[in-house]
Amino acid sequence: MRAFVLVGALAAGTALVGLPGTGAAAPVTGTPAAQVGATKPVKWGTCSAATLRGVPADQVKFYSCASYRVPIDHDNAALGTIDIALLKRAAKTPDKKIGSLFLNPGGPGGSGLRMPISASAYFQPQVLDRFDTVGFDPRGVGASNPLRCFTTAEDADEVFGAQTPVPLSRTEISNTLAAYRDYGQFCKNNAGSLLDHMSTKDVVRDLDLLRAAVGDQKLTFTGFSYGTLIGSTYANMYPKQTRAIVIDGNVDPALRTSDGVQYDRERARGFEISLDGFLKKCQQVGSKCAFSPGQPRAKFDELRDYLRQQPIALPDGGSFDINAFTGEVSGALYSPASFSGLAEDLQALYGLAHPAGAQTQSTRVELKTLRSGRTGRADVNPDSPYTSDDSYFGVNCSDKKITIKQEKVPAIAADWERESPTFGRYHAFSDVAGCPVWPVKKPDVYRGPWQVSTDTPVLVVGNFYDPATQYVFAQRMTKELGNARLLSVDAFGHCILGDALGVDKAAADYLIDLKVPASGQVFQPNVQPFDPPAAATKG
């Protein structure tokens, strides 16, 4: 399963030049939509070798790249412009081309520029025959004027190095909160005017310009994870310009934009639901899961609680602490292909925590999925430029309505931990603690209405055991949108397109022919957790 989630840390150089022309077909929300013909077209050209790395030589001819200029503030041209990086893979049957299929991988902060290169991994061939697939880096991300809060890698390393993912002691909690305050100050000092214009609404207004600039009267779009907020926002801001939207791994748009604290609390619950499903599946499959001997749930809880008290020493000289444990288990839940390795690592760690019963094997431990949580950090050249970006917080702290004071976070973390013992504290400090001290105070955010009806239903896809966007979010997305159809999948992992043949075929029929699948269907993944890849269903 595809886990299109990147947590970046990333600011923006701006080019003060003329704006593209736009038309004015007003949608229901009152935001003017761009019109084909009145909007400056994209000028496609050759791509750099770096952009097309990995593309076979005989396939390069299908790709083209462009940079498209958009305003920093769509309501104030005087603020200047930024450039959005685009990559297109041409439809294989251009004489039957329907239009362009725009793609977004999620994040926020995920680079979508190269998504057309790997589009065959999650779309049926007939989709690629009929559409130009278009990837782009949203504003502030990657090649699109990255939002940068730091000027040197040393400054970034100092700030992020002071943060503890699962802070337990007063010192860890105090240092983590202070580091977020420092982060916000660096952003205020260095990020520039783009910092105030990083909301999903800003991204969607860019996307509407791009839609008209490639010559499409209506948008065809597929978004994963956070990309589902882009898709659902577009459908409500520009319902008459919406042709077909597939959203996989869904957020709850109403909750996310109205109560960010509660939204992140429920995200933590989603990871707990996924973890519990993993442990039950482990016990169910028996010997296929290395962690199955005994009671996997009880063993996991014991291991987590042990790590809260002290790290586990590894035979290679490294150590594994509660921070590495929580982060790496969280990451492994994104992909069922990682489950077997996760189970082996959990069993190895459990053995190291009980040396009297596992001395013979502990000297040969080699973690496959979880990584050693070594302390210390590599020397950083004080003159090294900062090359990442800070779009993750730039978008989240704009979109999510978080009104609490930062000093409330420790109490919130303790409360969440009681209901989500593995991930509650982790999410309180990783998702909530930074936004109360983020320097953007009045972002321009779309917070609804969400029930505006599109001509064709939005296709909503949700996994039962999705950790990052729990299944109930997909159900809510379907109810909140004015016209939507839910495809449910009895699957683990975050997002499913490309890994469930029934869903892939339904999505292809929808994208090409606007055929809406029957309601109430529950699909199965190609491969079940702990089964070898050879067991995959062939299309």
C-alpha cells in the first residue's frame, strides 16, 4: 500500500514579476474560477536529467516540464509571485485523450512533481492511455519556492535536535516546547511573505489556475492523504469546474479545519486502532508472525512500558528508546509489507528485554524494520545551507484551527495518553505543540461549507485499518460532501490505490467514463498482511 506521507521541515524566495491572466466564472463560494483562454497557458519544455532520473531512455520523450507563475496572495497582486514546478507524462493514446489528471501525494509537504513517473503503480493502464498525468509541487514544497525557516542546516539541527518525540520528563517537555517556540521565531524571521499564504485554500486556487492553464474546462484529480483535503476543498470552492475527483486515505475536512486539537486526538486513535488490528492479525496467523508466541497485545504493551523507563541496549552498541520505538512502529503501520519485519523486530526487542530467556539469540539481533535509536548527531558545517522545507507546519498551522495556549499541551498529552497509550503523547507533541506559537495569526483558510454538490460524485476510498486517516474519517468525508460515493477496503495501511484490484478497476471506470460504482461495496487488498508478495491477485 502506498503511504504518501512526508513530514518535511521546509521558505520561500519570490519572483516579483507579472501575474497570469485569469477569468471570472464565479462558483457557489464566490471565489472566481479561472477560464480557459483567459488564463495564460503552461509552456511545456524539456525536463532536467535529475527530474527524470530512473526513466528509461526510450520513455523520456513522453515527459515534459514547466514552471507556472502564480500570485503569492491571490487577492493582492502587489505581494509578488512564486513559480509552481510541473511535470507531465503525455497520454499514450493522444487521439483519445480526455484531458489532464492532476496528482497530489499528501503530506502536507509531499513532493508531487515526479508522481507521473510512477503513476503505473497506482492506476490501471487505460487511465494512463487516456490522460496526461500531471504532477506538481504545491507552493512552498520542493521545487516550488520551498518555504524555508532556516538559512543554515546548523540552525535547523539545533532546533529539531532539541525536540523529543515522546517527552516524558519535565526537562524533555520544557525543551521540546521551547524548541517549537524557537522554530516559530526562525520562521517569522526568515520565511518571508509566503508564510502567510500556505493554506490549502491557497493551494486550491493555484490548482484552479493550473487546470485552466493546461486547457481543461474541468478538473480531474487524484489526491492521497492530505491530498484529500485539496480535492474536497476544490470540489466545494469550484463545483462547476469539477469533473472527477478520487480521494484516498481521507481526512475529516470539517473537523480538521474547525478543531485541530480534536482532529489530532482522533488521528492518534486511528494509529491505536491500526496497531490493535496488527496485533490481532499477528495472533490470528500464528507462525507467519514472529511476534505471535504468547499474547502479542500483552507483549507489546509490556515492551512499550519497559521502554518508557529505559532504552534497550543493542548488541551492535546502539540503543533503542521510546522515541525510536514509537516513531518506527507508527511508520511501519503505513505499509502492510512492513508487518513481517515489524513482527520480527518486536520479537527481537522483547527478547533483549528478557535476556534470561533469549541470550542465545540476542547477540545476533539485526533490526529489519525498526532502526537503532542511536544518540548523538553528526557534525554539521556551520555554513551548510538549509535545503529542506517547512511546508508541513506551514500548511497545518494555517489550516487547523488550534486556539489553545502552548502551555496546555502537556496536560493534553497526558489526557490523550490515557486513551491512546502508544501514540497519544507522540501526536500531542508532534502535531499540536508547534501551532500555538506559529507566527501566522490570520491565515486565509477555507472552512466550509462542505456540502456543495458536484455534477459527478467525488469518489472516496478508505481502508478499515488506515493508521493516519482512520476509516471513520472516510465515512465522514462521504457524508460531509454534497455528492460522494464511498469505496471501503478491508485492508491495513495508509491509502490503497494500486494495491486492491477491485478499487483500481472502479477508479479507472470512474475517471475515464464517469461511471459511479455501486454503493456499499467492500473490497479486499491484493495481498493480505504476512502473506508473501507472490500471493498477490493478478489483474
